[in-house]
Amino acid sequence: MSDTSRRETHPVRVRLSGAINALSISPDNTSVAVAGREILKVLAINKTDVTETLNLRAGSHFSLNYSSNDVKWGNNATKQKIATAATNGAIILWDLNKIGRKTERIITEHSRAVNRICFQPENGNILLSASQDGTMKCWDFRDPRNGARYRFEGKSESVRDVQFNPVSFYEFAAAFETGTIQKWDMRNPKALYDKKVSAHNGPCFTVDWHPNGKLVASGGRDKTIKVWDMTTDNRRPLYTMRTTASVSRIQWRPGFDNEIASCALLTDSRIHVWDIRRVHIAKYAFDEHDSTPTGFMWLNSDELFSVSKDKWFIRQNIKDAYRPVDLLKRNGMGWNVQGDIAFSIDKSSRLLFVKQYIPPQLCGIVHTPLFDYKSFSIFADKYITSSDNVQLACDINGELAWKLGRYRTAQTWKIISMFYQDDDEDGSDNIVVDTERGEENEDEMENISTSKDEGFNQDLSEQTSSYSVAESYDTIDSLQSDTTSSSLVFNLRTSWKHEAVVMEILDYYTEQGDVQMCVTIYLVLEKYLKIEDDRLEDWFNSYIDLLHRFKLWTAATSILKSCRIQSVKERNENSTTINIACNNCFKLVMGSNGGSWACDKCHRLLNPCTICHQTVRGLYMWCQGCNHGGHLIHMKEWFTTETACATGCGHICVLQPLFM
């Protein structure tokens, strides 16, 4: 690229004396008008420079009539005139050829601020305004009277934007504070709108007609740009682009029927250019302003003028914009709960933006045996978590693990069963001494102490025998003097502390990420183990999240009920509301005024049986997918042989088994 070409495409920046709210380009593309609360100027533009030629606020123009929200340049008969919309509701027409004060007409029919004005494309004498007072008014400047020729009321709140249809000049679209857009026909001023669409959740700030005159794009506070077909009765958008901030201005790119530019209301200082065929990421982005742009206009298909409250007027070229898609990584991978890996590998060039978007990656799925979701689900359903009988619980869990081929898990349960099998048996290794049979007991104690293997050292045997006998006699004498019972119990086995080994087992499964085993072992041995609450909370929350992912609601509820951690138990006490939807109009039933199960919108009963068509007054069973249901006995009879809904809606109401 030559030096001259670089200078032509480099952004041209001009800093003005005040914040700028709007701009408008002259019909011959040689000048641009910029307006704000404290500024109203005309700038001359050429290929390499922008210069100020006229200041319309010079002198004594300090009235609120000159504090502008919007500015528009006339056309045809008014190509030497501009109109401004003021914050106090005034509309001023300026004649640039007039000597001295340029003000030609001041219109003050709106009671509140005028948000947007628009000249009719074929007739520069027709001006349309959109006001905060909820009305739209049309003026014909050929009429010597100052009164509006037409008045349109959308039966809604304030009007944020109006735009004439570039093909059918008598049609215009309006954006409202309620989030709706309306299409009007000026030939029927007394009639209501031709079409109304609930476009956005929240205020709709801007609309713009497609050059073909059939499509309208809208942007709103809900951070979306939507494209609508205004020639049909379809109430759904053809395309929806989700942005990172509320949308304040949009405009189709000249010469590119599938591209539209937008700027944000707050937080985002960039101007994005979207391709409606690829709605998830912008095609181009301009990032020249220091604050949020307040307006922009295309000079041609490649050059764009933009203004902002940072006082900068900037002329930009599409060649200076960056492509957000180039910043994305095209190689990626992801896991699912079954342990499968999905991956994508870049295999195409990034130089061209294809006409019909086709993913330029090679994609695939790899099935890995790292997580056995089949065994996990069976364990969640069949595991015994009660601590009433530890040995029985361990034996059942171990046998289940063995049948599923989880031999290490089965071995773990067997080891734990061996550890705690004697804790449920009373007196298995004890010797009972009857104090009333003193001599016999003395002989038995002597025999016990002397009946050693003859292979041991005799001295050691004698010392051991004398020690055991003496210790036994001392113990017996002591107990005889302190108690009146007729028998004594001696535990000859030294107790073995296996909690440390169990904790090592839990540490092992924690490192393996097997929270199911950790939680189950803890619940079975809860009365024997002391574990920190933070660690237990991590185990239980992780396990419950996995159960919810697999939709094992019953098992998850059982685990929540068994946990002693209050923060975990509270999960089962929150969000307990079940929302019921009407099976006719699918609207949520918030409560009937009549006190019966009837829809407040369509007034039809919610619980008629799909088999007998009678009102269900007992147990009612319904499908959460299609909302149809009926008597429990009728549903059981139907689904013993069928899988589809009895109403013929086509929904498969019977859940497919997780394991085939």
C-alpha cells in the first residue's frame, strides 16, 4: 500500500468544543452537520481533511430551543436547510443560505423533548418527529401555518425513533419506550397503525429500514438487534444479534444487504458491523472513540462518520476496522458429564468472509472410558447409605460393585466391612469370670497362663505365667472388693483404631475425583468418623450437582436429606415452587380468580383427562413436556402399550431408559 493510500484510510479526527449528540450528512456528501446541547456546526469534508465552515450557535443562541437531541439535513427543495430537535420539545428549521440569523422557523407543538426527526426521502418539505410525549407529528413546510399536518398516537409511551420507508415513502416505522415497533401509513392518518410487533424486553431505542423497503431492524435496551419482515404477519424476528450492551443506534451498510452497523448506549465505545448471516459475532469493529458513540452515518459503503460525547468527530474507513473473528481461537475442546470429548480443529483460511457461513473447523467427538456414567447412575440408585448396620451396608454395596465390574470399589467395601464387623458383636472375645467359683477360676487362670507352646523359652514362659496369674489375681481381688456382681468380663483383644486407614481411603477417592464414593462411605460410617464441615460440604455439593446433571432427582433428594451440613440441607428447601402451565395456551397459571384450576387467559380447565375428557378430581398425572395428562389409572393403562401423548400432539411422553 502506498503512503497516499495509507493517509486516505487513516482515521481523520476533529475535536470540537462540546459533546456531540447527533450528525447528518448533506445530500451532496460534501458537508456534515453536528449537534449537541452546546454545539451546532457545519463541517466541510474532503478526502484528507475536515474543517469547520459554519457555527449556528454563534452569537446569542443560548436558549433551550438550541439544545439539540437530533439533527437532519434536508433534501430536494430543502437541501440547503437543516432541522434540529431540542430537549424542550422545539423543532427549529435552519436556512444555511440566509444572511445573518439562520433560523427560519421554530415549532413548539410538542410538550416534551423531541427524540428524533426525519425528512421524507422524496420530499424535503415533509418532516416527521418522535417525541417523549408519546406522539408523532408530521409537518409540511410548504404550509404557511405552523401547525402539524398529521398527528399520530401509538397508544403507548414515549416514541424513541421514527424512520421513513426508502421505497414506499408514505410508510414509516416507529420505536417505542415499551419495546414495540409500529408501522404506519401516512395516507390513513386517522387509522391506527398497520402493524405492531413486541420487539424487545425493555425500551426500543432505534429502527432502520432495509434498502429493499421490506425489512426493519430494531435495537433496544435488552442488548439485541432484531430484523423483522414488515410485509407479513409473522411476529418472530428473522435474525437476532446479541450485543454486549444496550443498542442506541443502528444503520444498514450501503451496498451490503446483509450488513448492519450499531453502537451502544453505555459502556461500549466501539461501533460494530454485523452480518445477519452470522449473528453470534460482529464482522467488523471500530474502536476509535474514548467514550460511547452517540451517533454515526455511512458516507458510502466503506467510510463512516461517528461522533461521541468525548467531543471527537471521526471519519473512519472499513479498512481500519479490526475483525473480531480473527481474535477467536478456532481450536477447542469440551467435556460432557458422560466423559465424552468434543473438539474442533481449524482447517480453513481466515482471509475471506464466506457468503453463506459454514463452520471452517473439523469437528468430532471422542468417547473416553474415564467416567462410567452407567455405573454411577446405578450406584446412586442402589447404594445403601444407612449407618444402622455398617457390615450389612458394606456387604450390599460391595456385592453391587462386584457385579458391575468395579473390583477396586468392591474390595474397598470388603475392607471397610472387615474393619467394623466386630463393632456390632457384643462379647465375642471376652472371658467371663464367676467370683463365686474362686478356686476354679484361679485354676483356670493358672492353666491359661501356663498353657504355652513348649517351644518357647522356659524362663520367658515362667515370667509370663507368673505375671499373668499375679495380674489376674490382683484384678479379681480389686473387683471383688468394689462390686457385688457375681461375674466379671475381661476383653483380651486390644482395640485397633482404623479411622486413620479409612481417612486414607477417603483421601484416595478424593484425589480420584470419585465424590460418590466419598459421600457414600461417610454416610455409612457417619457415627465413627469426624471430618471437617468444609470438606463435607465440597463432597456433597459436587455429588449433588452430578446427580442433577443426570436428572437423578430422587437420589439427590435422598443425599440432601441425609447430610448434616445446614448449608447443603437448605438446597432442598429453596425453589420449591412448581409452575403450572396451561395445556391449551401454554401460559403460566399464577392463580385463578375463581378459585379453581382454570387458566386466567383462555379460561379453560387445566386438568381434564385426555382419555375420558372429564375433570380430574383425584390424583392427576401430567407430562411436563406437553402439559397433557389425566387420571392416574387411565395414564397407566395408556402408557403400558403407547409412548406418544394420548391427545395426538406428537410429544413422546414416556422417558427413554438411561441404559439400553
